[in-house]
Amino acid sequence: MTVSPTLPAPLPEYFGRTDDTKLLDLFAPDATIKDEGKVHQGAAEISEWLESVEARYHPRYRVIAAEQDGERATVTFVVSGTFPGSPATLRQNFVLTGNRIQRIETL
């Protein structure tokens, strides 16, 4: 898998992940994720979301574009996995706080 070198930290680790158990460290303690019409907030809910996504879809990512404006980044990527319509091109907005993810919203 190739990850764009232009991604701000910690997004290369997020998209290049191979072990979801270490992903929670990439998020701020009060982070929020909006995905598939649901909102997940805080470490417990985000951990549950990460495990659920991996178990249901076994996703793998290929970043194709990224734009950054201060603490905001919009990333376009191809995700493949065990879901109908795989592979799919998606976009996510990220809000970063330092080197941690504060918010993710799938567009």
C-alpha cells in the first residue's frame, strides 16, 4: 500500500494501519467520528467503531489525494474490502489537534 507523503501526522499511520489495536492512540481523548450516519465520540465508542469496521469490512486503503488547510485535511482514498461495491472511492474530512485526530467526517 502506498500512502501519500503529503499527509499530515497522524494520517499516514491511520491510512497505513495494519493493527487496529494501536489506532486508538492516534485519536484525541474526546475525538468524534461521523460515519455511516452515526456519531461515535470518545475512546470507548471509537474503539468499538474501529473494531466493528475491521470485523465487517476488512478495509484496506489507498490515498489518492489530500488537501490541508491548517488543522483541517480532506483526504480522498480508495477503500477495498468485504463490502458491496468494493472498491469505493471516499472522502473524509479530518480535524487534527497536534498529532492527534480530533474529528473525522465521511463525506
